[in-house]
Amino acid sequence: MATKAHTEQPGGAKAPFPPFHGETFASQLVWFAICFAALYLLMAKVALPRVGGILADRSKRIEDDLTAAQRLRDESDAELAAYEKALADARSRAQGIANETRDKLNAEAERARKALENQLHAKLAEAEKTIASTKQAALANVRGIAVEAAAAIVERLSGAAAPAKSVEAAVDNVLKR
């Protein structure tokens, strides 16, 4: 038994493809034109305006976002400039405070140095006076010792005691030179 394709009509040859069938060709063109016009109207009146609206909204949103981004960028640039100015001002004030503090400390150190110098000069003058008085006392003692030694030497060499006034005069004469 021969098998038949499921598209075959029983009893013979196949019918031609419907769009190319001569009897239905004119009606198919009419229905094609009606469907095309209906789809065109549906697209033109419903779908395309919605798509156009969506595209316009998206374009407007993008434009608004770009405008907002530019505004925020300008604001951040202004904030950055204000921050940098504040930072420069703070550095300037810190430098001024550091200079002022350094000057105060230098002046205070200078005053302390002068006070210490004055104390040292006073102690030096006092020490010089002490040295001078000690020197005078030593010289006075030297004169006395020299007089006694000269008197003892003269007495030992000559065997007789020399007059104290002449020994003192001789020692004074030697010390003056």
C-alpha cells in the first residue's frame, strides 16, 4: 500500500498554492490591502506614538541627568576650590602663628640670655673684686713677709738687727719697681 502525504487531497492531484490560485487572488489582494491599512493605522496611531513618547522621555531623562551631572560637577568644583582656599588660608594662619611663636620664643630666649649675662657679669665683677681684695691682702702679706724675711736675712748676714724703718723703705722701693 502506498502511503500518502498528509497534505494530499484524496483522489488525485494537489490544488495549487492558495496565494497563487487564480480564483482567490483578487480577494487576497483586497484582504492584504485591508490588513496592511489596519496594521498601518494601528502602528501609526497607537504603537509609534507610544514608542516615540518613550524615546522622548528617555531622551529628556538623559538630558536632565546630564544637566544634573554638570550642575553637580560645577558644585563639586566650587566646593573643591573653597576647600583648597580654606586649606591655603589655614596654612597661612599656621605659618603666621609659627612665625609669631618663634619670634616670641626668640625674644624670650634673648631676654633670658641678657639676664644670665647680667648675672654672670655681676658675678664676674664680684669675683674680680674678691680677687683684687685677695690680691691686695696677699700683696700686703707679701710685703709683711718680705719685710720680715729681709730683716731676718740682714740680721743673719750682718749679725745685727737692721732698723725696721729702713728695711720697710727698702722693700717698698723694690715692690714699686
